[in-house]
Amino acid sequence: MFPTEPAAVNNGFSALLKNRGFMLLWIGQLVSQLADKVFFVLMIALLENYSPLPGLAQNSMYSTLMLSFTIPAILFGSAGGIFVDRLPKKLIMIGSDIVRGLLTLCLPLLPREFLILLILTFAISTVTQFFAPAEQAAIPLLVKRENLLAANALFSSTMMGALIVGFAIGEPILSLAKSLMGEQYGQEIVVGGLYILSAAIMQPIKFKEPKLSKEHQASNNPWAEFTESLRYLKKNRLILNAMLQLTTLYCVFAALTVLTIQLAEEFGLKEKQFGFFLAAAGVGMVFGAAILGHWGDKLHHKPLPLIGFLIIALVLGVFTFTHNLLLALGLCAFLGVGASLIGVPMQTLIQQQTPSTMLGKVFGFQNHAVNIALALPLAITGPLTDALGLRTVLVAMSIVVLVVGVWAWQNTRKVLQNVI
């Protein structure tokens, strides 16, 4: 059984289409997600115009730029969630978009120094750590409880869609902007304009913000609020277990991001074409999310996360015997369906079970934990593949995913029995 409350009146996506506030939030986040992906492409494209730091080679510049995106998530993930619970979520989301847009528009006006590019990238990534938990915490404020599963399914599918489309059309969009508006300002105007457009779309949204308790109003200690979120998670094992399952899912995808580069070679593709496998998984996630959004109420009593982990474990195991490219892409799509059966229900569970005054801190901590956990598979997958071989690593991952999935589901059942 899926551990969230049954949807008494779940009309799937049709109810969401009539919810003006949610639709504005959804369109705004879609534009913002697209801006994030195109911005990343822009940073890579701009590197050739920036003089490197002494002793820093081209590949090292790429790695350093990646770190400038990643470090803020590790440093400020939980802090962003604390501010989300203290300030209006609309203010944080719109303010974050405007700040990111203005910083992007400042790029052509600044000296072409790599250090300046790193600082600006670090700043934009830091602002994103406030936008992400505010966006996740805003969904339960706009959507009825019985429609949360469909809402998260829609958000998950469009997030993956933005990931696929953003990286695919990023370079063509930037090239067109350069040709139409000039090489000096065109690309930055497009990316900055996307952020500003997202802010404008979300401006009409009206939120019913939860009232803070007197204790929260009196407290000005961020560390105390952070420890409060830890105590809350320690008491609520159901939410903690959901976070562990989401973290495991993201770790699998982080490892696959590294492995797909070698998979591309195994199937006769160029290294740069590894994105085909990730895109296929993204298509599967969109398809799975669409199924959950439309028929989620009928699947309520099914062990969706367990089924998802079993699908992922099966795909990873079968990959070791696969030599056909089309079959491999189909397996990636099937893996994406399994991922949606974990991600969408678990995100919905967290939103349903968390008090409105704790949503920001909980989602901030979740983003923080996920980003820290991602560092391990990104760091060890490559060396392990070199030492043991691709197929051995895939089989090992299959076993680990299977064990974690079964353990997490048994743990969830125990928690539910204690609650009942």
C-alpha cells in the first residue's frame, strides 16, 4: 500500500487546470527551470571568452565551474528552508527570480575574468537554494490535499521535461539570440529575461500563508530552527523514511550520469551522446508521472515505491546482458517509470504529513541532504568502474537498490503499524 491518505475526490489533472494559482506557479517554475538549464549551457559557452586563473587548464576550469554550482547547495540548502518558513513564499520565489535575472544581465558589464564568472555563478546558485524549498512548500498552500499526488506528478514531469528540453535547445536558443541581438549582450538578455518572465508570471498568485506561532515569531536563531527540523524528522519516521528513499533515488541517477558516458561507448555512440540514455529515462519519468497524476487514486493501495525500486533493480541487472541500442534506450525509459513511482508518491507523502509551518525547513533539509549524498556516487562511480568494470558496477548497483527498496518498504510498514 502507498502510505498517503486516499484521494477521496481526485479528478487527476482536470482539477489542477481549474486552479489558477497552481497553474501560474507551474508555468512560472517551468520557465524558471528552463532558465536554469539554459544558464548552465551559457556558462559553459562563455568559458572560452574568459582568461583562466594561473595554472588552471581548460578541463579544470569546467570542473571548477561545476563546483561553483554545487557548493552552495551543500552550504546553504537548510538555511534556505529556514527563511522560507519565516518569509512569504511568493516574495522569496519572485525575489529569487529577479535577483538571478539581474545577475545574469550584469555578465556583459563585468570584466572577462574567470574568478568573476565563478563568483557570479556561486551567487546565482546560492539564490536558487532559497527558490527551490519555497516552490516545494508552496504547492500544499495552493492545492487541496486530495490533489497533491496529481500536482507533484505534474511538477515532476515538467521538471524532467525542462531538463531534457533545456539542455537540448539551450545551444540553439543562445546561438539565435547571439545572431539577432548581438554577441555582446544577446545571450545574457535571453537567459535573464527568462528569469524575469518567471517572476512576472507568478506575481498574480495569492497565497494563504500559515501563521507562525509565538515561539517562531520570538525566535531569531537559525541554528535553533535547524535543530528543530532535525528533532521533527527524528520523531516522524514516516517522513524521514520517505526522504531516505528519495535520496537513494537521486544517488542512483547521479551514478548513472557517470556510467552513461561509458555506456555510450559500449553501444557504439560518441561520448557526447550519453545524454540519449538520460533523455530516455526522462521520457519514462514523464510517462510514469502522467499515469500517477491521472490514475493515482486507483493505485493508492499498491506498493508503488517498492515496485519502483524493483523496476530500477531489474533494469540495472538486465543492462549487463544488453547489446542492442534500442533495447537499452527502452530499458532506460522503463527505469524512468520506476523512478516516478518512487519520487512522486514520496514527495506527496512529505507534503501531506508535514505541518505548513515546517514545510520550508523540511524541504530545505531534504535538498541539503540530497546534495550532500550526491557527492559520494559522483566521486566513486568512475574509479569503481575503472577498477571493476562497467557490468560489475551495474550488478552491484542492482543489488544495492533491491536491498534498499525492500528495507525501506518494510520499515514504512512497521511505522504505519505503530501509527495505527
